Amino acid sequence: MTNPDFIVVTTTHEAEEPARDLAARVVRERLAACAQVYPVDSVYWWDGDVRAEPEYRIDFKTRADLADRLTAYVEQHHSYETPEVVAVPVTGGSAAYLDWVATETAR
């Protein structure tokens, strides 16, 4: 069962406190119903070198029609020059949970 109405948007941050702050601001703005913040080890190319850094990943649960607004908000309020903002479609899940996401992101 695919539900194209919902997505999970992911970004990362260099430190826990700014990641938690960004997560809370996005949820307060009703751009996501919830956000999960957790530590990850990232390996990536940057300025011609492979880097390995600890980061904090933020997963936002939201409606697909909020993707552009959420992306713009993250880009505007993020300290990275090029923040990761990736949206992945929800391909299934609890109808009650998805109803909750829709309700909490409604204006």
C-alpha cells in the first residue's frame, strides 16, 4: 500500500543542541507532526576530501504537500552551507498515525 500524501524529510546537524532546536522549531511551525533526533556517523565528500564526522540526524514526519516549505525552512535556519534535505515517500503505515500527522500539520 503506497500513500503519496506523507513523507519523511531528513537532515543532519553538527551538534545535538542545534539539531533539537531546529526540530522543535519545525514542529512548532506545524511543518512536521514530529521529529526524531539521534546521533549518526557520517562519511561524505566535501571540498575534494572524504570527511568522517559525528552528526545528529533529524527525521521529520509530515505531509508531502509541505515538502517545499519544510525544505526552505531548513535551508534558511541551518548553519551548513549545503544542508542535507532529503524527502522519502511513506509507502505504508498505520492509518491512525497518518491521520495524526495530517491533523498536527494542518493550519
